[in-house]
Amino acid sequence: MNQTTYERRTDTVEKAAMSRSEALARRLESGAAALAAFAQTLSEAEWQTRLPRDGRKVGVVVHHVASVYPVEIHLASLLASGQPVTVSWEDVNKMNAGHAADSDGASKSDTLALLATNSTAAAAAIRALTSGAGAKPAGTPARPAPGGAPGRSCSGRAWRRCS
């Protein structure tokens, strides 16, 4: 293979990585915009309504989504760099319980501002995942595979889709 052929193939791989990153960033932005649009329609009573079985208020769940973007981007960056990450259900449950207690009184306006800030930063971080970081597969956090137990890895699958 000559240098020109190699450069063309490298360019194609880099463009594909950028395309995947751009598509994911747009998907994140679309989801954040849909959540913000939905949250805007909620009355104060609806914002304070506790969810069945979960027990958290609707506003706390929206705040959770807004506040967890940096955590997920950090994990994705570690994985993209080839570093292993282990997350147990116990870790997730502790984080969620702590967040619920700390953000029980989160206002809609503050939450929507946090959602806008963190989703914009997350989308920018995703766009930055090109051939240098995002093109090569890495391990995924330990998360139960379908029918599996906590602590098992879901190699090759997105972290959130392992359950």
C-alpha cells in the first residue's frame, strides 16, 4: 500500500469517527432539548410530584439528568482512552440517593439552566471524540448484562444499553 492510499484510508476512518461523534452529539442535544421543552410545560405541582415506585420528584429526576452529563462524559473519556472503568449497581444507587437528597428543592429555572449548560458541554466533548479518542473501541463499565449479575462487563455495548 502506498502512502497516498494509506492517507485516504486514514481520512475515511477519521471522517467516519467524526460522523459518529457528530451524530451522537446531535442525539444528545435533541434529547436535552426535548427534556427541556417537556419540563417547561410542568406546573409547580407537577414538578414536585413524586414518581411511583421511584419516589423521587419529577424535578429531581430532570435535575439528575442535567447533573449527570459531566459524570458520563468523564466515564466515556476514560473508556475512549483505553482505561477500564468499573461501576457497580451499589455505586449507581448511592449516587442517585445522594443526588435525590441534595437536589430535592431544585428549582425548575436552575435545573433548566444546568441542563442547557451541561448538555452543551457534553455535546462538545462528544464532538471532540474523533480518531484520537473515540474511534477505537474500549472496554465498558461493569454493568449487568441482560440476565447477568452486577459487576459483569458488557463489552462492546453502550453502558446504558447493558441492562
